[in-house]
Amino acid sequence: MHNNIIVTKFGGSSLADASHFRQVRDILTASASRIYVVPSAPGKRYAGDDKVTDLLYRCHALSSHGEDFSEPFEKMCERYRAIHSELGLKADLEAELESIRARMSEGADADWCASRGEYLNGLLLADFLSWRFMDAAKVIFFREDGTLNSEKTNVVMMALLADRVPSVIPGFYGVLPGGQIHTFSRGGSDITGAIVARAVKADTYENWTDVSGFLMADPRIVENPREISQITYAELRELSYMGATVLHEDAMFPVHKVGIPTIIRNTNHPDHKGTLISLELPVEPAVPAITGIAGHRGFSVVAIEKAMMNSELGFGRRVLQIFEQYGISFEHMPSGIDSLSVVVSAEALSPHREEIVRQIAEVVEPDSLTIHDDMAIIATVGRGMVNNCGTAARLFSAMSRSGVNVRMIDQGSSELSIIVGVDDRDFETTIRAIYKEFVG
């Protein structure tokens, strides 16, 4: 009986070829606690290479139009054949490939085609490790509308994996009520891994990829940013929402919900400790007050002014209903006594701009209504900022010294982040200025 249970998920770059399979085996066998593994489909081996999932989508696009899909299909086959032969595996790969080719010829849908990447990689990895193969179609269940049926998934998976037999569960896909294969969005193997971790009540969920965890800022903007050794789920939620991507955003929920810590680790540097994500962490005096900085360009601000707005019941609701009507969600909504600003994606606003302006003018009769374009939003996040009265002053002083004009300020009640809006052209300058102030 294993006292500690670690669920591991390996991304496509970690299982791209036979040598990566050997690396993965070494990582798994280094700890007896690692008894459940969730593989992605093989990723790129080098720049310009194809991801297997992309090849499978290409096969479907061609077959669905009655066109010959043999070129991408053969490329896909060669990837698996190379792994199979180099590792001397016993699985009947050719029978599986022939079966997939036949289903594609008969018009298999996109989700089924795409899911075969993980399915085949799972079969080969289970063969290589001499572990049990557990088809995700037996343990991951979706509802009719395509949303995850987490209750059924958890109950079935818990029962099937309760025997603690080391198992390979392919990521990315599951099954609809009618039995058809359904996939998560791209990167969805992260979600499968988190679901498995929850079901087996794992002590840790390890997400192995090609980076050594999270960095405090985008390395394309800040030179050699410091690594984040520890972060809370709440901080990560703020940073990933603002564009810091290593982990699929939906992958946080299953493990966050039950308090299982996640560690992001690098398959190519298995001795690196990576980034630990957990529910609560202490604020360490020696660590910078901020955990990370992330942001997005391309926002518009719809600024509404009206005297005595604050005493007009339902004013904000009526404004937001107009955006809702056009399927536009707002990012932030800073307000004053006589002013309200709605920050939205410029791309989402663009097709409906004139109609929205007209409707706002009609519905709430503002004194003025203007739209400011080309705004970037930057979130500075950190549990060390809470109750630290000097953080905001330092942040705005740093921006001022760099000649950046602040167009919007928004701080949530949690005090976990300070969000600023600046001109698009000041985006990178702002991130560098904030990083330099807090990290050096």
C-alpha cells in the first residue's frame, strides 16, 4: 500500500519521442508514490515539427471533405512507429493504426480523431512501463452539453482506481452520454490530470512540461525574470487570467477544490524543484512583496459620466445588460460618484461599437459618453501585498519615474492584486518598471 500518492501528467513535449519516454520512466520509477500517469499526445521534437494532435485534426479536415488524408496520417503513424520500434514494445500498434484509418475513412468526427493521439500514446506508455492502461472513455464523463460531469467522473474513477494498481490514463478526452468521444479544449490533458488527482485523493499533482515552473514576468519583456518557487491558487488564478500560461486554467479547479497542491516541473531538468501551487502559503519577509506581473494589450474603455449617477437605482445593471445583449463580458468596471467605466476587449466591442453607444445614450441618458481605445491592462499580484500599505505607492512611483501615465486603477477587495490600465505603447515599459521596483 502506498501511503503517499502522486499523480503525474506529462505534456506533449515530454513524450515527443522514445528518448523522452525513457526520461519519463526514470522520473516515475524514482518514487514509488508516482502510481498514476496522464500522458498527452506527442508534441514537437524540434522547431518546425508537427504536433501529433495537429496532424490528427488535419486528417479529419481532409476526410470530412472526402479528400485523401494519407499524407498527415502517415506522418502521424511514423511518430508512433519510431517510439514503438526504438523501445521494443509489444503492443499491436499496426492493428490500432489500421482501425483508426478505417474509422476516419468512415467519417469519424473531429473529437474522436483528435483523441487518438493521447489514446495511442497512453497505450504505448503503459506497454513500456508494464502498467495498466485505463481508457479515459471509461472514467471521464461529459454531459450532453459538453460540460464535465465531475460527480459521475469522480465516483467511477475513484472506484476503478481504488486498487492502487499503477495506471496510465490518457488525457484530453472522455465520453458523452451517448458514448461518443468528447475532448476538452486544447491543453486539456492538464484537466484530466487534476481530475485523476482529485479522484484518488492524491497528496500531490505533478504537472511535467518543458519549463521549470512559473516566472515572475514574461521573459520576452523582462530579462531573466526570477522564478516563482511557491504560489497560491488565488494568485495563479489572477496571473493566468492576465495571460501567464503554463497550466490550463480549468486544471486548477478540481485540485484547488480539495486542497491538493500542484507542482509544475521540467521533464528535461527533473532535479529542479519547479513551482509549488497550494491553497495557502506564508508571506515570507525575504521574498519580494509581489509574486508576479502579467498583462494583456487590446482593451477599450467605455467611459460614462452623469451627475447624481450614484443615486439612480439600477444604473450599472442597465449599462451592463447592453453589453450582455451583444455577448460581451466586461473585464473591469472602475467607478466614481458620477462616472462609470466599462473595460472590454476591443476585438469584441468593434463589430457592435456604434450600436452599443447608441443604446447606452438612449437607456441611461449620460452627460458624456466616450470610448478610449488602445489600452493595456497589467496585474501586479502577490499575497505579500495584502495589508502592506506601501505597495501601491511604490508601484505608482515606479511608473511615474518611467514616464508612464496611469489611465485606470482597480484593486479588488482581496488586496491580492493591483490592476492598472496604461496606453498600449507603455505596456512593456510598465512591466519592466514594476519588476525593477520590487525585484531589482
